[in-house]
Amino acid sequence: MSDDILDMMLRTVDRLVAVEATRDMREGADGGRFPERLWQAMETAGITDADTIDDDMTGPAEMQALVRHVARHALPVPLAEVMAARRLLKTAGLGEAAEGLTGIGTADAGAMALEGGQLTGTLRRVPFGRHLSQVVFAARDGRGAEHIVVAARPAAVSADINLAGEARDDLVFAGEAPVASAAVEDAADQVLAMGAAFRAVQIAGALSGALAQVLTYAGEREQFGRPIGKFQAVQHMLAVLAAETAAASAAAEIGFAEDGSSSSLRAALAKSRTGQAATEGAALAHQIMGAMGFTREHPLHYQTRRLWSWRDEFGNEAQWQERLGRKIAGQGGDALWPMLTGL
């Protein structure tokens, strides 16, 4: 994707935000309702299909930029999940199997079974689960082999929401046949890593949106005759928030290899650092803005509630740090430097 095309798509997102991302839309979506009009506008503008136009437009850097920009605006849409699902299917050789709104789900190891051409098990807290046409996940067959599977959303759905008000639903499979499947080594790890890598990008985007709001507020809000951003204590907090945002952005870039794939190592590094930044950054943003930032009337909560939700989805920082520690300890200290420089 050329820089001109990417810039055009980012500006298109900005225009859609100005027209479609109204307070009524956001409040309506804050409870699991799907923002149909916004999503249709994104589809019409080509945003949702940006990664399927041609091979030159599937670079991870461009897709990260688009997902990050949508997250910066805290739009309640499953763009990251759709792109994650497509990348998993493409890697598994099932790129043509996605139809309609196709998302991504995870389950505990071995919880999803594929035997005799039938799926059994439960996917927990699937993002936008009730709104999906299809879902991509990992399942294990009777011989213990793992598969990347794409299946129609089952009829049995247990509805719930996350802290941001987005649908997070349990999908229960009881003998349904998959649309397509392919045996893939470490399929469950690949699904989890891809979801975590995209969440890391979203966290970086939401932090940049929160930082922009806080900088504006600190420059406009006055105390004792001058903007609060002129006070040294506030400047220090702004500097730390900016540093956490920059660290999250850098860490998120590690989550993807040049070909757009991810891995447990990359996901561990990206998600653990961005999860830490989400915690620190959201706290600082609210501290700087004070009581105003804690109200529903101020839009800061659209970013921070997503930060708090996304840091725990597809593995929180503690879980990824434990996996990273086990991997390093298992390979020995001499393997650490080659491991890091090989990224």
C-alpha cells in the first residue's frame, strides 16, 4: 500500500468519525448493540476490505496503522477481529472461506473438538460474537492434531459485554459442521498470538487518542491564572503518559513479522508491554483530567474503558510474561540474545 493510499484511508476514517461517530451511536453501542450504520459506511468506503484488495495492500505496517487509527477514535467496530481472522485463514490456506462478518475466538487448550466432521465445545467471550456470521478458532481432532477452523456462528449464544460495553459472547457448538478447516501445527497458539498482536495495536491507538485529549485539556484548563499544563507536576505526568504511549506503539510493532504473521514470542513481547502501558496510561490520563475525566459526559472514557478491556483480552500482561519467562528459561540464557535479535 502506498503512503498516499494509506493517508487517504486514514482521512476517510476521520471523515466517518465526524459524520457517523455521534454520541447517540456510541451510547447505543455501549451495551452490545452493533453500530450497523457505521460499519456499513466503513464497508462502502473500503476500510473493512483494505487487507484483501491485493498483495501490495496486506502489509502488517499498513494494517497496523489502520487498526491503530480506528482504535484511536475508539470506534466500537470489529475491524481488528476481522483482519485477524482473515490473516489466520490466509496462513492456513483457507483465505476464500471467509464470508460475511468473520471474527475470531479462543478456547482453553483442547476445549474445542473436531471429530467426525462435527464441532463440540464452547468459545468463551468471543468479541462481537452475537453479530458474527462466522468465527475462526482452533480445534483439536481425535488424534490430537490441531486445526484452524472457520464455522458459522452457532445458534446457542450466551450474551455478555466487556467493560467498554462491547459484545463478548460465549458461542456453544453442539455437533455443527465447520465451513472449512485445515490442520495447522500449534493452531491454538497461532490464534491466541494473532488476537494478542492486534489487541496490542489497538491499545497503542487508544493510548494515542487519550493522550491527544489530555494534551488539549491541559492546554485549555486554567488554575491560578494559567493552563494546568504549565505546572511542573502536570508536565511530569504528561511526559510519562507520552512515554507510555510511545512505548506501546513501539511494542505493538514487534507483534507482527514482515509477512503479517505473529508468534507466541512476538505476541508476548507486544501484549505484555502494551498491557502495562494501558494500565499506567489510563491512570495518568484520568489523574491529569481529574473529576471531569471520570464523567460519562467527557469522551475520555471511550478510550480508557477499552484500554482496561483490551489489556485482559487474548491474555493479559502477566500471562504473557509468564509464557515469555518459561520460553526463555526453557531455552537457556545463551539463546536469549539470538532470540531477540532474530525478531
